[in-house]
Amino acid sequence: MINVFSPKITFKDIISVNRTLIKSEISGTSPIVKDFEKKFADLNNRKYGVAVSNGSTALDLALQVLDLNKNDEVIIPSFTIISCLSSVIRSGARPVFCDVDEMSWNMTIEDVKKVTTDKTKAVVVVHTYGLPSEIKKIKKFCQEKNIITIEDSAEAHGLKNEDVFCGELGDISTFSFYANKHITTGEGGILLTDNKEYYKKLLQMRNLDFKSNQRFKHENFYWNYRLSGLQAALGLSQLNNLSKTIGTKIQQGEHYQSLLKNHEDLLQLPLKQINEDLNHYWVFGVVLKISDIRDKVMELMLKKGIETRPFFYPLHLQPALKDSSKSKPNLSVSEKIGMNGLYLPMGKHINYKLQNKIVEDLISTILSLK
């Protein structure tokens, strides 16, 4: 079986975690967690970092720290992970969906402007599949409108939009360290910000509202969202390998591009870059140009021993949104790519020979269903 992804743990990663075990720095309050927070914040030119249990938790806290209410609107792209929608729902605010660009699969400033109202409190800007959203333009627009920017950079470790890192401009930026990310701690996430008040409140929110004085008297029903010392040790080691990981992904992405360039009558390939920003190929996604065969293609590929994954299902069509079924917008791009897109195996378990096989089987499978 060729898995769609397989995490790579190096010998240096193992040494880093073992050192932490020897020091007994395993809890979420261990000094190594602060070391990891600082190093990751520094990498992204941010003042503060708050490590948490996963990327979805990071999004939850980013929205909850804003003290939103039911009259506040939060703009999110329909084409993204459900964590973005769930975090808005749990914050008490109202999600407002925008569409994405047909070529980059990311939200643009024009998409945001179309759905902005005087009730818009925040915009969740998501960088998708290895290409950056227009964070600089969206941030400037939000500042002019006094709208808060939440930057979801879960899939964009080390990626840049023009001259700034993805995760550098959000009022609060979030990252995931899940096993398939460029930097992994198995599970895990982090929030970055330059706002000291947000930072202080986030520290309380991820740690049961514990205070240095009167430790067991709590003013808020916060929860335990800590990252462990063992995870931080793995993250610190993984940080040192980020450039190499990105380089491998770019090489694999370019090889897929060369193998598939003569088959663009059958499928849409991802953009190689936006302006000067290279695609980091967190995943290599394609959109089938023959409608309604995506699931069958995936089924047949699996029978051939090749795992693939579908694109994100459009958030505005999620069955969980029962209460808003009467007002689902028509977001044609999100629906088109969400129903017809899939991504192929990538990672250090894949070589050029396997990529050749994957593409050969993909094209033959599509043609068999044409």
C-alpha cells in the first residue's frame, strides 16, 4: 500500500525526545515547552507563542479570546477544514462563508469584500494546500475596517506571501503540528501574536485558569489545552529540519507537475507559484475535469494499492449546519473543487519511481471511467 502520507521521524528527533525523558521534562509546564514556543515565534517574527494540544484547539482559543457574541459575524472560506467552522460556532458568533479562487483554491481580498458587512468582527484567513492566501491585502483591508484577522497557517509552515511568512501578520495566527504537517509533534498546535493582552489571556485559557496566587481559585471555566514536554522536544528537533522537508516536497511537487502536464485535458493541476511565492506542496492536489467520478477514481486507486484523499467538503454544505439550511449560499468554486478534487501521496516514503506509478495508475483509472 502506498499511503497518502507517512510521517518521518529522524534519529535526531528520537535523541531530542529521549533527552527530555531523561530530564523528566514531560509535562505541559516543562521549560522545554517555552523553548519551543520562543523558537517557533522567532521563526515567524512574532513576539509571543502559546503551544496547545492541537491545531483545532488553537483556532478555538483564537476565536474565544475575542469575546464574540451572536450578533458578530466571522468570515471563513467554505473550502477549508471543518475546524474553522466549528471554532466560530463554539465562539457564539455567526459564520459567514466566502468562496475561493478557482486557480489557487484560496480566499482572495475580493472574496472577503463581497461578504463583509458592518457586523463583520473577524476574518479567518486560511493558507491552503501549500499556497498562500492574499494575507497582506486582506490584513490591510481589515485594519481599515477595524476587523480582526485570524490567520490559519496550519498547512503553511515556512511559506511566504511576498516578503512575510504565513503566520506573521494575523492579529492571532494559528498552526497545527499534526503528523502530516511540515513540522510535527504528533498532535499539537500553537498560537502566535504580538498582542500582549491576547497572550496573557491565552496562557490562562490553555491552563484551566490557574494563577500563581490562589492557584485553585478560578474565575473562568477554562480547560486544559497544554502541549506536553515530549511533544515540544519533538517539535524543536523538527524545526531544525524544516528547510529540508520543504525542499523535498517542492521536488516531489515539481515531478508530479512534469508527469501530469500533458494530461490537463483530464485534470486541473495546482499552481506552481503565485507571483514569486513558490508552492510548498503541503499536498499535491488535482481537480478532475470529468464531474462525478472522483469517488470512483479513489476507490479504484485504492484497489491498486494507492491511497488518495478527497478535497475538503464545502463548509456551507455541511450536514451539521441544520439551523441554517434555508440560507446556504451558492459558492460555486468551493463546490466544484470540493466535489471533484483529490490529492496524491507525498512525503519521504515516496520516490520518483513510485510517483511514476501513481500517475500512470491515476491516468489509466480516469480514462477507464471517461
